[in-house]
Amino acid sequence: MIHPAHWGSRPRTHCNARLATFLTALLLLAGIPPASAATGGDPQARAAVLIFLDDSDYHWADVGLGTDPSALCATVSACGQLGIALNYSMSQWGAFVTGIGGLKAPEDFSWWWYLLLWNGTKGAWQEAPVGAGDLRLSAGDSICWCPNSSAPPVPNPVTRYPWPCFRGNLKNSGIAPGNTTVLDDLKWTADLANGPVDTTPAIAGGRVFVSTGGIYNWTTMSYDQPPHLYALNATTGERLWSAQTSAAGWQVSSPAVRNGRVIVGTSDGKVLAFSVETGTPLWSFSTGPSPTGVTASPVVTAGAIHIAAGDGNLYAISHDGKQMWSFPLGGPAYMSTPALWDGKLFAGTDNGTFWCLGLNGTPVWNLTVDGKIRCSPVIASGKVYIIATIYEGWNAKRSLLHLRYCTNGSQSSAPVVLPATTSSPVVFGGQIYVGDNSGLRVYMADGAQIRVTPTEGPVQASPVIHGGELFFLENSCNGTLHVIGADTRGENSGRAFWNFTPEPRQYILGSPAITDGFLFFGSDNGRVYCLGGPGADATGPSGERQPFQASAAFIATGLLMVAVLAVAVVARRRRGARGPR
């Protein structure tokens, strides 16, 4: 790792090479292409740059490599294409990136922007051996900038826009990144023949991970086949490996992928970790006894794995399976997966208690609402969306959507009354999308209902939004995938685009997952389906935004800066100035 404090020990290049890198970067900032653009540089030589701000805010750019194919110049070009602010400083020790996208590293170096290089042989991000100005890229290389050096990001060149956990990211947003159109072509079907698939698939690194419920024998009142976790090839559906997860029970905890591990909860109260590559069991952690076990999905961060369990506790588990801390939530967690935002966890219970906790388990604020919180909280625009359902006996009567500020739990607006639901909401374009027993409903934040898309059966799973379209699954004996317009500003808002009913027809309880133009979901018929394929990208054929167009004044300013800095560097070199080491 190249820490700023160790610049002096870094491999060094000749001053002329550093000056060339510096000048090329300034030319790029000024909107002037490198010399290779006009003097015969290889037009096919391109590299990929990932700007990773957090797991729900990251961006890819494919950039051309010029006569100075340094990672610094590629980064400047990528940020220009994406319209993302880039801050860096130059010294005789090289370039130091201080901020990207408005996120600036602190002066105490408690964290810094970290440069990674993709190792295609090992299939992993690795720290760059030298700094950005010294790292020379070749055609097909991929680099990544991220603000946390302890956990390489899940997006990678194999799966650029992964779905690594329930709802796609730690905010539980249910919004899939990228702009590639999902087509209605059935690419493959994988028959796992191991009972219902009631979980949301996790997709990362070209693999699909799903849990099954096993096959129960009602004659013997025992399981003929226990529940399993499966890894499938995302391109073909080929089974790569499988591993038993539980002796028995309904499995609704969706898997999560990070750091070469796939983590899943089980109905018998365990949290299990497996190798992503081989399915080898790595460790098992047991929560306290409860009737439901672990039905929420894991929340995996760089520092810990967080589980809300049926025993009424929120656990933090280390990546080697050891308990770090636990916190009593005041009631059992049932299907409600915690959300994470700004270093805080948000978790609800079947008793209506709701907590905001620090990542060390310290309470920040809490509240109690009427009903059972069985939907997962969603974070959007600094607010947390909480759905609680009122029951009379076993019958769900109605639900209430609460909007609270994440910082202190204060009420943002009056609760919105909804039909009874177990569907977590999606917040998009100032509107709230949520399923219920009669279909898909859309509300404004003040509770005004905009429209209803009716379905024959209930929509109990959570909807997903991608590229201005909304995808949701109907849980009936004729379980169907529906796709409608979610563009709140266009004529396609609410328009039905297409639907797909898998065969054999069965109930569908899990949510869909979308990555790189492909959609994945499971069914109670024991199968996993993959639909879609690369379509027309909303940003153009290349998937890139138009490069920054500089004004004449800006170009002139850039040229003046180049001249002044060149003179300063030459003068400094002649004086033999070395600076601190």
C-alpha cells in the first residue's frame, strides 16, 4: 500500500517522465487531448477506470490510452467523461489524489484514496505497486479508486454492476446501477431440484448465489433433501458448487458476497460463510434460540458482518466468524434486513421497535411504532423509510409508512397509510413504489397515491428499479415478472412494457436482481431464471458520457499553467532542490 507518509520510499521515475505525466494531465484538464490523439497513438488501446464512492454510488469509464498511458491521465480522462470532480496535487514525489466526487481524504490520513489494479489471473483487485503517475497501463487494464483500503469493492471487470446482497446495496435501495436495457429474452434456466427458491440471488464476479428451502416429505414429516446454497455460472447457469446450509426449515435469508466469501443466514439460527470459488465451509456462527432463526439477510461491511436475528439481537461478527458485539433490539427480527448509511445501522423488529446504532453497537436513537416491522428499511436522500404492518390475530389489516430523518429520527412527514404489505419500498424520482396484496402502488412522499398497477396475485417481494423501468414479481400460482415504466417525468411512467411467466408455473416470493443488463430470480418451482442481454445504453453506443468540452479561455488558462509550471520545475531541478524524503 502506498501511504502518503511513505512517498519517499516509492519507486521513482526520471524528472522528465514526471513532467510529461504532469503536463499531459493538465492538458486533459484543459480539454486538450494527448499528442497520441493526433499523432498516431493506438486508437484501440483502452483501459477501464472504476470510481467507487460507496456500494450504491460508483461509476465506470472506458478511456483511451495515449503517449503517456499513466493511471493518473486515465483517471483525469475518466472523471472528465463522467462529470466527476477530481482533486489531486503534484510534487517531485508524484501525484497524490486528495478527493473524488466531492469526497476528500482527511488531513490526518485516517483514510486516503486508494489505487487498485485488477489482476485478471487471480480475479481480484490488488493494490497498485506504484503511484498513479508512475503506473503505466496497457490495453485492457482496469484500475479502481476507492476510499477504503481494507476491503476492495465488489464491482470488477467481470461483473461491473453486481448485486452482492439483498436489495442490491447496503442502503436497501433496490435500485440497480448502470443503463443497459434489460431484454425479455430467456437466456437460461437452472433446475436446482432442491425445493423452493424464496431468496433474492446475489450476483458478483460472474457467479449467481441462491439459497433453496430443501424438499420436505409430508408423509414422513422430515426432509428428504436439506436446504442448500448454490453457485451458478452467471452466463450459462451451469452449477459450479453447492453446500448444505441447514438441516431443515424455510430459507428466506438472501446471501451476501464480499471479500471472497458468501455469507448466509439459516432458519436454525446460524450464520454461515463459504468460499466464493469452491463452496468450502469457512465458519459457522450460532445466534440464540428462536422459532424463526435468521430470516433477515446479512449486512456485510469492510469491518464486520451484521445480522438481525430471531432471538431479538443484532450481532456484529468478524470476517473470521467471531462475535464482536451484540445489541438487544427489544424484539425478534423477522425478514427485516438492516440498512446502513453514514456509519450507522438501522434495524426494526416484530415488536415495532426501531433502532439507529453506530457500527460499534452504540445506540444513536430509537423509536417505537404500531405494528410489526417486517419490511426492510430503505435509505434515500438522508431519510429512512420504515413500513410497519398492523395485525389482528393472524390477519394483516393495514400498513403504515414512516419517514424519519436518519440523523436524529425526527419525523419528516406524517405516516402514509398503505394496504397491508411485506414489500420493502423503492424510492425513485421523488416517488415511493411498494407492492401489496392487490398489485403495485405508487405514492408521493406526502402520501398522495398516484396510481395502482393491479395484478392477479399479491406482490409480496420488493420491487427493483433499473434504467427508468420497474421490475416486480407476482406471488401467485401463476407467478409472473412484470416490467413497467418508472420514469416519473416521461410518457412511459406506469406503462406496461412486458411480462414473463416462468414454466412450470409456481409462486414467487423472492425479489429480482439485475446486473449488467441481465435479470435473475428464483421460483417455488425450484428453478432460477436469467433474462435479458446487452441492449442499447441510454448514454450512447459506448456507454460513456460526452467528454468535457473546454472553452477557449479555459484552454488558454491551462496552457499558461503548463508554461509556468514547466519553468518552475526546470528551475527547481537546476537548483538541485530535493525536498523532504
